[in-house]
Amino acid sequence: MLNTSFSYRLIARDLDLSLARKAATTDVARETAYFEANIGKVKSVDDLFGDQRLYAYAMKAMGLEEMTYAKALMRKVVTEGVTSATSFANRLNDSRYKAFASAFDFAQGAKASGLATTPAQLSGALDISDVFDFSGSKEASFSLTSQLDASTTRSITIVLNKDTLAKPGLDLASVSGAQIVEAINARIEASGDAGLKGKVKAGLGVRNNLFFETTAYNSLSANDLSGAAYVSYPAGANRTVAVANVALSGPGRTAFDLGFGTALPLDAKAKSVTDAYLRQSLEVDAGAEDAGVRLALYFSRIAPTVSSGFGILGDDALSQVVKTVLGLPDGGSAEAIARQAAIIEEKVDVASFKDPVKLDRFIQTFTAIWDAQNNTAGDPILALFDGSSASQGLDADLLLSALQNRSRG
């Protein structure tokens, strides 16, 4: 078995490559593909918690895999969010819960206002005044989403291809931009009151580009006691409209760009979740082989965000790394913890962890000491070093070089 120092360096020296390899593994690729294909459908807390695979993926991404069972607690975390200092996530004083609440924040929608009058509009970048051949494999497949008010978001999927466009009198080999707009509006209308009917419309702009805009509408009021049959919703600034490409309807289809691109990018928040899941998977799997490697990888990711000795001690994994380097004991009273925080701030330049070079040196020291304390039985080279020599400044680069030379021989 490779020792901690060497195993960590193998992963960290080209972290992007290590992550790419992990992303290609069957289980990670499968779960990430499911998340990417389905997270766009999540519009509420119930949607997220109702899909166990999405929920479990999100929990692991935020380092909360061991709390996946605690749905009631996590629902409270998400429902209260992080905007209030007294919210549940903030009171828990654990950055993982705050990160989860921020990533899945369903409370930051538009606020209803009767003063808004200017429609929200989203315009494509391409001129579609030409005619297009939809008689073959060409297809435009996208979701159209509008935030109607603070608590309501509606989304429909629109698919344009030779099957969905076909109608008497339409030449599929020569479909105009105006006919594309007509087809889109017909599908919006067909979505009904439960969809986006009367709430969003498509059109052609002055540059012959496709655009979508919100429209004012009236809706029956189920809770109205004043006798009025309808509630009016303005078109404007508190409404939103968004377009996102979705997977094509089947094999053999060819993506057609309506001016919004043909790639299938995740939005920024969803991408941050998949990135976090990948990093967590790398760390967890490394830890299954060697706990010291997982600690080192975690420290390299989190330590730059900490600013004090108490910040170190407040995180069990960070605390274990620093206590290993300084030789501090575990546990203790409140006074003992305060003393340890003071020792950490005296002996360790916590701010220096923001410097990648200094951070790496600290981690090298940790992995070398960890090896000396835990892996000497499996490695005769490390048996030469005891805790006292490590505390005097064990040269981890020299150790790595020795291990590499030995492996070549």
C-alpha cells in the first residue's frame, strides 16, 4: 500500500486529471447524468425532497451524506434559507448546512407588485429570417420557464421537429422564422392555464431574432373573498422568462440553434453542485483507502476559507490535521479549547492557507507526520522518522523523492 504522502501527491499534483478520472467512473457518471437531466424540473422544496436520487446527490455534494436520513431537519434548513441571521442553517453554525440552503434556495423568487409594467424579455442572438429544412433530423428542444410571482414558477418543454411541425400546407423543407414563432406560440397556448398560456409569448425582433416576453394576464382567484372573480398579474419587472436547451427527443436528432445555443449547460448553481459532488466523491473514495489522504484533500479545499483558531477547531477534519501537526490532544473543556485556539493562532499562520504554496507545505508536513504515526509498519522508510523528528521539520519533498526513486528501482 502506498503511504499517505505519496498517495496525496499523486492526486494533488494534477487535481484536474484526478477529478476527470473520477468523473468517468461508472457510478459518478451515472448519478451526475441523472442530476443534470432532472434538476431543471425542480422548482420547489417538495420537488427536491420528492426525488430521492436528486436529494441524495445534493446531500453528498455538500458533504452531508451521513445526514441523508434526516429529511425533516434538511427541509427546515432549505425552507428557512440563509438570508436571516436567525435561520435554522445559520443557527447550526456548520458551513455545510449553509452551503446546502444557498444552493437550493427556493425563496429568492420575484416579489409581486402591481406597479411593474415593462415585460421581461429574453432575445436570441441569431437572425432566423431565413428558411430552414425540418424534413430530416433537425430539432429544437428547449424548456421555457417563467416566474409568475414569489411562489409560482411554470415551465413547459417545446419540441420542434418534422413530427411536431407537420401540418397541412406547411413545407417542412422550407420553414420560415415566422412559422417557427407561430409553432412556438401554438405550443404555449396548448399548455393551458396550468402552463404558460397567456403568460409568455414568442415573437421576431427588429433583427429577425426570436424573443420571448412575459405578458399581463388575469387568473381566477381561489382565495378571493371580495367577490372579484379574477386577480390581475402585470407583465413586468417582477416576472422572469428563461430558455434552457434540453436533451433531444431521441437518437438521430440534430440540434437546431434558435439563437440560444445548442449546448446543454447547467446553470451556475447546478454546476456548482456537480463540481462539489465530484470533489466529494474523490475525497471519500480516497479516504476508503487512506483516511490521511482524505483529510489532506479536505484541508486543501477548506482551510483557505478559515480565518481563526476557533474556525479550525470548529471543523473536526481541519482540527485533526492541525492537531496532528502541532501535537495537540483531542477533546477538553471550554478553557482547554480556548487555549488550543490560542496555540493554533500562535504557531500557525492561518491566513497563509490562502497562499497555495504555503498551504501545500503545511499539508506535506501533515502527511509526513501522519505516515510516521500511522503507516510505519507498512513502510520501512517512514520507520526512520518518529514524532520528534517530524516536529522538527520533516522534509516531505525529500520523502516523496525517496519514495519515487524507490518505486523506479
